[in-house]
Amino acid sequence: MKSFATLLLALCSLRRVQASTQTNLTVLAGLHVIYSYSGATPPGELTTLIEDGVVGGIILFGGNVDSSLPATIQSWQTAYANSPAYIGSPLLIMTDQEGGEVRRLPGGPTESEKAIGESSDPEQAASQAGSDAAAALGAYNMNANLAPVLDVFRTPGDFDDQYQRSYSDNATLAGICGAAFTTAQQAAGYIATAKHFPGLGSASADENTDEVPVTLNVTIKEIRAVDELPYHNAIAAGIDMIMPSWALYPDFDDEYPSGLSEKWLKQELRGRLGFQGVTISDAIEAGALTAFGSDSERAVLASSAGMDIILAAAQNVTQGQTIVNALVDALNSGALDEAEFDEGTQRILQLRQKISV
Ligand SMILES: *[C@@H]1O[C@H](CO)[C@@H](O)[C@H](O)[C@H]1NC(C)=O
Ligand SMILES: *[C@@H]1O[C@H](CO)[C@@H](O)[C@H](O)[C@H]1NC(C)=O
Ligand SMILES: *[C@@H]1O[C@H](CO)[C@@H](O)[C@H](O)[C@H]1NC(C)=O
Ligand SMILES: *[C@@H]1O[C@H](CO)[C@@H](O)[C@H](O)[C@H]1NC(C)=O
């Protein structure tokens, strides 16, 4: 049971949210954008932008990580909480702490997803990995992880398998492991993110959406029977966030990659699979999206398709600002539906209420 004081606090935050979202579209749009920067010394302007309320959160990469980072993150949260733009809940501070080779922070999980899937007790090992990821995030004052990977690999050495990022080529097992990781990490108080919906498991080694457009000719029948299977487990486990992929799956939508696709986001993920949490994009500057214009144009496209959060991951603070401004312009011009955008805002705020710092 929540204490009376906690309830009162939540009520007060809700009132603040309503007051500020009604009055300032820039602050509202800022909630939808995750910023990034380069190197171990954060640009000073980032703190100013946080105090202005135009930063929804920050993604950290290996090059940002040193022993001063935990204190820096704490200082951002404090500056934000003390600013007039404070919305009543902390900034989202995230990284890719998947396990094995893909870890931005010292600490666990040291085992790769593949090693977990091949272990004698995969469910227990995945649960341990979720706890280890939570501990690593906690040591750095972070609150969200862009893991677990739920992709179901097909062939040894393919896109996911080359870095051992897939639990298994057995979708049932991948689902069990993904849910166990999610449950353990979220029980410790850290947001988990299932990726890359509906799956990059059928991508070959060089089909990397960070670099090039990727078309996966897998049928929707196979996608639902194999790739989407682990999402049923993760959603049942209460996964907080889902990251759609930037691959094109022509059998279901031959025009838009999953993360830009209303069909994938609204019809399949929310409609058919019943996901009610927050959708977060993969890097908006990804090479897969060259046909879809500037980062700003991509962000507006993704948002209007139903993407709640845009990841400005180019390690450049200006990119985040540019995208916030583009979202504001699109809301003002009507290119973005304000009522739908606001539903996303409410999902983001609900998620942020769960974070304790
Ligand atoms: C809205 O917030 C932005 C960012 O903090 C600020 O620059 C702007 O002046 C605010 N607008 C209004 C009308 O208060
Ligand atoms: C897939 O994994 C599940 C869960 O571990 C197991 O019950 C099933 O037998 C596996 N299927 C195959 C074909 O190995
Ligand atoms: C996928 O289908 C498209 C369109 O039919 C075709 O151009 C492409 O070569 C196919 N790719 C693979 C890997 O089969
Ligand atoms: C940073 O992002 C802005 C806006 O997207 C872009 O114009 C600029 O070239 C980028 N700078 C660097 C150094 O990448």
C-alpha cells in the first residue's frame, strides 16, 4: 500500500503536469526526446536545457562513462527537480546494458544472452542477469535499460548471433528468458525495454539498421509464430518499454519500417498484442532511414505513427533540441495530432512516476 503522503505527492505532481502541459508545448514535446552527447565531459548547455524542461532524458554510451558520471547524473536530476519546469518525476537516464559484449557500464550481466539461453537453467540465469543489470544501473544512478533483446536468431553468426545478443533460436525459450530478465530488473526498480519489435532475428550479419536500409522478407505468419512470441511473455511480465526496429517487413507494411509504421505500432503492437506501455525509438539518425528525410522529419513521422519517445543518439545535444522544435512545429501546424501525442505524454509520465532516484 502506498502511504498517504505518497498519494498526496502523486496528486500534486499530476496537478503540476496538467498545469505545465496546458501552458507550454515545448516542455510537453521535451518529455518525448532523449538526448546524447560525446565524451566524458557533458556539455554545460545540457544542464541549461534540463532546467528549461526540454530534455526528457539522456542515453549514455561507453565514451560518456567514467567515475564522475554517477555524480553528474545526480546533479542533472537535482538541477531538474529544482527548476520551474520540473514535471514531478525524474529524467529518464538510460544505456545499453544487455550483457556479454554489449555493456556500457562496468558490472553485469557478464554472460551474453546466448550463454544464458544455452545454460543449464536459462530462466534462473536470465533472472540473475536482470538483477545484475539493475545493480550496474543503480551504481551509476541510471534508471532505465535498453534491454533485453528479444530477437530470435535464425542462423549461427547472423545479425544477432554474431554478438551473442539473442537468447535462442527457440522462440519459446527466448520468451521465457526475456520475461525472467524483465521481471527481475523491474522488481529492483529499473525500467526494462524489449527490442527490436517485431524482431531482427531473421537479419543476416551485415543487415544492420544502424548503417543501411534493411528489408526482411519474412512472412507475417512466421513473424507472429516466431519473432513476436517472446513479446507475449514480456508484455505479460509487465515490460515498461518496447523499442521497435528500423527494418522494413514488406509482407505486413511495404512502405514504412516498423518504427515509422502506424500498422506495426498501433494495429499490431497495441491492438493485437495489447501493449499499453511506452514505445521508444531506436537511434533516429540510423542509416536504415535515409529514405525518410532529416532527423526532424523522421521524428515527426515516428511520432505520428505512435512512437512515444524519440532517441536522439548522435551524441550531439543540438540534435535533441532540433527534434523538440520539430515536434512543437508539427503540433502547431496540425501535422501531429495533439490528442494522440498527449496520450503518449501520459504514458511517459506514468512510467516516470515509477522511478525513484
Ligand atoms: C516554454 O518553455 C520554454 C523552455 O523552457 C521557454 O523557452 C518558453 O519561454 C516557454 N514558453 C512560455 C509561453 O512560457
Ligand atoms: C524450445 O524451448 C522450450 C522451453 O525450454 C522447450 O520446452 C522446447 O522443447 C524447445 N523446443 C525445441 C524444438 O527444442
Ligand atoms: C526481399 O524482397 C524484395 C522485394 O521482393 C527483393 O528485392 C529482395 O531482394 C528480397 N531480399 C532477400 C534477402 O531475399
Ligand atoms: C548536430 O546535430 C545538428 C542537428 O541535427 C546537426 O545540424 C549538426 O551537424 C550536428 N553536429 C555534429 C557535430 O554532428
